[in-house]
Amino acid sequence: MKKIEAIIRPSKLEELKAVLNKMEVRGMTVYNVMGRGLQQNVKQYYRGQEVSVDLFPKVKVEVICRDHWQERIVDAIMETCRTGAIGDGKIFVYPVEEIIRISSGERGDAAL
Amino acid sequence: MRSLKLSLGAVTLAITLLASRPALAAEEVSISAGDTGFILICAALVLLMTPGLAMFYGGMVRSKNILSILMQCLAAMALVSIQWILLGYTLSFGPDHGTLIGGLDFLGFGNIGLEALSDTVPIPHLAFAGFQLMFAIITAALITGAFAERMKFSVFVVFILLWTTLIYDPLAHWVWGGGWLGQLGIMDFAGGTVVHISSGVSGLVAALVLGKRLGKEREAIRPHNMPLTVLGAGLLWFGWFGFNAGSALSANGVAALAFLVTNTCTAAGALSWVAAEWLHHGKPTVFGAVSGAVAGLVAITPAAGFVSPLSAIAMGLVVGPLCYLAVSKMKEKFGYDDALDVFGIHGVGGTWGALATGIFASTAINPAGMDGLLAGNPGQLLVQSIGVVATYVFAALMTYAVLKAISLFTSLRVSEEEEEAGLDLSLHGEDGYSNADMSGEGHAVAG
């Protein structure tokens, strides 16, 4: 099993959810996060005092899937969330050792 | 004119007064119902400015200190209200002693009753005293912005009581209570020197004595809730009509003039500040719009009953860029941490307003006033300048002395740990926003 962790533009979340839904990928965890990559700092001014903003609001989506679903989901994220500009985000893929459904105690694939 | 316009209610009240105090009947001045109603409503409007100021300031601090600001403004309302009854009013408006301070005839609001203030101001003495109280409250509350996010609350309580007694009350007496600046002929319609320069300069001194907020050097401190600041500015703009129009002390033409020029200068101040920063940094900010509006309100305060609407536009066009430079350039150059720009807006804007009154005032607008520079009376500008300098010197020296005296007994600032944790938690044991915990309570979106 894999954990796919995608940091995306907040404006892309609804579209990505719809796409994953169509693929019958329903389980996910979504976070509001702040982060930075290659994006330039943005200057804000409060009463003329400069404030440099170097962390930007992003959304992090975590999806756990069987190994053979990994590429399909990654492709779906790439297709949905890419604008081609700096700031589109990144995808990380991790191995998952075990999954346990708290309500029933099911483990592994059955818990997905 | 006024006696012809007396409403039935006023006549009835006057007759009641006459009947109840026959010995004084011959000297009794009829109370004007219209004027009295107007002043009481204006007093309530001015009171609302202080919660408005609390919102205006509250949005500008970090979320961990929002309650400390609200509490300081509330405390100013409560403390000064009591001080004014006991001592403040009589020091400000009691019979003059040596043109410096009022006598104690009205100690504990004694000898203040239902009778008219004077034959030219036919409102109850109590109405006048109550109206003036609201000015004392907002002036004390204004200073809190300068030392925001770092002063001990216990120190604040002592400071505000001493400040209002030793600085506000004498200044109010000098200008409005029969003191030397009033005798000199200073024009201060609603408090350019007494309210704005005094609070601005005192704030600057307090900010210097207390020192900078922790982390001011290494991190940008941003306002945490701009909509709250906009709400507060709206309440200030609204309440300021009571502040300035009410200072006519009568529901008359001068009140209408003050009302209109107040709105006009405020609008010009908002526009000119936004224009200045738009040109400077390329974006018109909301914070700039409300800051410019307040700067406009400050500037017109001493002039409100004396200048034309066109002069108000000119005053507003100057005050926006002027205060913008003060808060963005001057503050940075000198490096003081006047946290919410009390000096930059009230000190600088009040100084411009006091001087501009001596430039733009015209007896063609209000025959009861005096002419300024543009109407051929340069001497008035000199009198205004003397008032400005006297207020700067007195407010600065006295505020410094009061803070140094308090610091003999205790440190003025909270500890570093308390400051890091935020004053809400460390001084008041509360959180302004309940989503500071992880239980989900108070979150807008559940599940």
C-alpha cells in the first residue's frame, strides 16, 4: 500500500476531489498548510511598513491506495492540478506498512 | 432666536424648575429641550467611540493580544467615568485658579444640578459635565495603542488614573475651562490639542519608556483582523459626529457646520492617504483607507466649528500623506515602537489640525470664531502654535514623570514569557478565539 501526499493549489481541491470521486477513490485527508518552494516572496505593506510573505497557503491531500493504483492517482493529480506555473505544488509517495480501521478492527486492504 | 424656538417640553421643564425653586426664579435660565436632547445623544455617540476604538486597535494587534486591548479600552471607560465624578470634572471645569487648574467646587459632582450651565448655554450643567466625560474617556483610551501588547494591566490602571488626573484635566482646563490657553485665544473646537496632541505625544513617550515589543526587530508584526479594524473605524467616524457637532453645545448652525466639515475632511483624508500609498507602493490598501479617515477626523477636530467645507477638503488632502509619511518613514527612521501609531496619527494629525485651524478659520463662516491666516490674521496661527508647543511639552514631561514614578514600585512591562504567550492568556486568563485548542470547539466547519 502507498500513501500519496499531494501539495496543491487550494483552488484545485474541488476539481481534484471530483476527479478522484469518479475513479472511486473516496478516502482522503485534507489539510490547510503553509509552505514555500520556488515561488517568489510577496511584499505586503501595512501603513507603509513592508512585510515580506514567504509562506503561501496550500492544500495537502493524502490518499492511501493499493500499490497498483499509485500511478493512476498520481496521473489524475498531475492532470488536474497542473497549470504549468511555479506554485503548482509537489507529490510525495510513501510506502504504508499497515492500515487498521478503528471501528471494526479490519486490517490491510480490507481497511481501505 | 433660541428662546423663540423653545419647544413645549423645554418650557414645561423650565416652569417646573421655576416652581420647584422659587427663590432663584428670577435668575433661572430656561433649559432648551432641543439643545439638551442633542447634547445627551451626542454624549452617547462619543461614548460609543471608545468601544469603536477598541475594535479599531484590536484588529491591529496579534490575535494573542486582542483581549488585552479591549480590556484596556473598557477599563478606561470605567475608571475615567468614576474619576470624572470624584475629581476630574472639577479639576477641568471648576472655577479657575491661576489660569492653570479648576477649583474643587464641583468635587464629587457637588453643586452640579439640573439648572442651565449658563445663560448662553441653556443645557443642564449635568448634561455638559456628562458630555465632557466622554472626551476624557476616549482621550485616555487613545494612548493604549502606543504601548499595546506589552504593558502590565495593573500598571495600566494606575497610569490611566494618574494620566487623566495630572495631564488631561489640566489641559482641558487650560483650553476649555477658563485657563491660560483659552484666555490667550486658542481655537480648539473639539480637542485638537486637549485630546489628540496630548494622547499622541503621551503615547510616543510611553512607547519610548517601555521600549519595543519583543521580536519587533526580527519579525514582521501584522494586524490579525482587518475587518475588525474597519468596523472600529466606522464606529469612530459615526461617533465623531457627536464629538464635533456636539461641541457646538447647541443644536444650531455651528453644529451643522461641524457635522458637515467633519465628514468632508474624513473623506478627503481617506482618499489622500490611499492615493499617497497607491503612488508609493502600487496598491490601495484597506488599512490605508481607514487610517486616512481617522487622520481626517483628527485633523478637523479643532477646526470643526470654524472652517468651510472647502477648507476641510484642503485639510484632509494634507493630513493623509502627512500621517502616511509619519507612520511609514518617520517611525522607521527614529525606530520607536508606537505600536498602533497613536503619535503618527493623533499626534501628527492633531498638530496639523491645530495649526490648520489658525490658517483656515474664518469669521465669514462662524462669526463667533476668529479669523485665521488666510483671512488676514496671522496672529491666530501664532496662538495656535503656542498651544501646540505647550501641549507637547506638558504632555511629554508629565507622562514621563508619571511612568518613571510608577516604575519606582514595579516594572512597567510584562515578563518576556508573558509577552511571548500573549497578554490575553498571561494577564487575563482568557483566549480571544476559542479555536486556539484542538478539540474542534469554536471551529466554523465541523466534522
